[in-house]
Amino acid sequence: MTTTGHGPTTHLEQVEAPGSMLTHAAAKSLAVLRVSTGFVFLWAFFDKTFGWGYATPAAKAWINGGSPTKGFLSSVEVGPFQSFFHSIAGDTWTNWAFMLGLLGIGVALTAGIGLRIAAGALALMMAMMWAAEWPLASGSSNPVTDYHFIYAVVGVVLALTYAGHTWGLGRRWASLPLVQKNRWLI
């Protein structure tokens, strides 16, 4: 990766990659991917919260007493975790964990901060949703590499490439004393 600035966080952009460099065009492409992916999660949060009528009708919005997890988890039809997902469908803690996950992942990716934590949360959320849909059952179009896996990989790639430094607050975030002392917050 090329160094594009000077200061306490410049070393964060120096990455050993045998025979390759992250070009400015690649950094901008990763920024577009980061913001776009963040928007997917922010949109899901706001649509489920306010019922904008895309995936969630207003009558089933979270602010109108609807449950963001009950419909999806109650409809789990296959897999070894079916009874577990049915048992937590619509629980208050499940709704809050899911919605805070959507919001946190969306804000972190869009702003370009806390990408390591966001990548971990994203991978965990996608693994849980993959298990709920259980694509290993017959009739699946692809039992391994589906959108859950792709989103998880995108999160990891964005964190590992410091994608928040381009068109985001990642560089400023990484220079904070708390983040400098706790690199896992990058």
C-alpha cells in the first residue's frame, strides 16, 4: 500500500504485499465498497425501525410494536438450530442485539471507523443468519458461498486494507490516543 500522508498514522497504511501495491484507484474502490456495504446495513436498520415500506411495512415497524426478528426467525424451516431460532424469535434481547448490530455495522462501515470490530460483528451476524437459513439443505442454490459469506468476507477485507482511511474518518480515528493504545479498535 502506498503512503499518502504524514503523521502518527502513516505507518498504518504501509502493508507488505509481495509484488503488489494498493493503488489510489483501488483505495477509492474499497471506499465505495465500504460505504455501499455500510448503507445496506443502515438501510435495513432504518427500514425495520420506521417501516418505510420496502422490506418492512409501516404497521410492522419496530417503533410501531413490530419485531425485527420474529418473522425471519419464526420461519426457519430446516437445520439443526431450527428450535433455537424459533425460541429466540421476537425476544426483546434478540431484537435489540440484531438492530444494534445493523446500526453499529452500518455506522462503522459508512464512517470508516472501528472496522475491525465491525468486521467481527458482521461475520458473526452473517454466520448466524447463514445458520438460520441453513443452505446445506437440499434445494439451496449454493450451500457455502452465498451473500452471507460474501458480506463477511467484504467486512474482513475492508478492515484489513484500512479502507476507512479513504473518504472516511479512519485516519483521524486511528490517531486517537485510545485507539493508538488499543489497536483492536482500528
